[in-house]
Amino acid sequence: DVKVTQSSRYLVKRTGEKVFLECVQDMDHENMFWYRQDPGLGLRLIYFSYDVKMKEKGDIPEGYSVSREKKERFSLILESASTNQTSMYLCASSPGTSGLEQFFGPGTRLTVL
Amino acid sequence: QKEVEQDPGPLSVPEGAIVSLNCTYSNSAFQYFMWYRQYSRKGPELLMYTYSSGNKEDGRFTAQVDKSSKYISLFIRDSQPSDSATYLCAMSNYGQNFVFGPGTRLSVLP
């Protein structure tokens, strides 16, 4: 079974803090994605990566950055957390170039106070 | 207009009912259409995907795509309480653009 793990299920941070969300997949997938999920808005793509050290902006990259130093690990960084970044963050990975079948982690519920 | 629209529900049905979940979209370039299921406090998981127009069946689930109307559906036959979840449609033009709908929350009552 494909397994995608995220470093924390729940996280509480203060405004202005730098926040790191880690994601690890164990199936040698090329593609990895970071989404945020908000009620009524669904899943919105923040960043994705098709290969090590490669990254592409998604629909809402502002306020976020990412790092992919190893194939299995994709990190999301909030440089200076703000209250409007309170959300559920989901990481996903997929094989091949299409990204059609994405395997999701359990999510990190981030609250920024 | 949002790129993908989906009735948020919640939709409550009795056990054994046929459920119809629907999405409409605006981008005619989409070629691949997917349905994901998300249980509470879990990440989404892929149920099935179809390419272009037509039907695809997998057990109690049938996915239907009508590209001319920009409308996709997921039918669940003989619904079970274990089907209670949020169902997300998603669509793609093969890696160029991948968009999820906001999801429909379904409750199947025993």
C-alpha cells in the first residue's frame, strides 16, 4: 500500500512564526503536491513538484514556499504565518507525469493564532 | 463562475437508496474526470476515473461523463452506511491543470 505521512495531525502556531509541514511518501512517486482544504472552497493547490529540486506554483502560492531535496520528501514552509493560513493542509503523491491518481496523507490541521 | 461546481449537501439518504452526485465544470479542455471519497479526518482516496465521455462501472459505483453538457455524475447503488463521506469530483487535462470540486457530504442512514 502507498503510504503518505505528514509530520503532524494538529499544529498551533502564532502569527509571524515560521512553520514547516513535512510530507513523506514511500512509493518512489515522481509527483508530490501540497493542498489546503477549506469549507466551501474544496482543495486548492498551493505547490507541486515533478522531480527532486523542481517546483511549480499552484493556484494559491502566495505566503508559501516548498522544498524537495529528496524524492520521497516534500516540505511546505509558511515563512511568516498569518491567521488566514489557518486551514487543513493535505499532501499527496502520484506516479508518472499525469498526476491523475493522487494518494493523500491524513492532513495537518494548522491553527494560527 | 467557479471552474468546478458541486452541490455541497449535506445529502441524507436511507440505506439501500440510489445516490446521485453531480459536478458541473466550465473548462472544455478537461479530459480526465475523477471521483475521490474522503472520510472524516482522513485524506481523500481515489474511487474511480474516466477519460472523456461515457460511463464506467466499478461494483456499486458508476461514473458518467457528458462533455457536451460539461456535467459529470457518480451513482452509488444499494448505498450503505459505510458510504457516508464527502465525495469530491476532480478533473484534469493531463497534468496541465488539475482541479477539485468543493465536495458533497453524504450521509447514509441505517
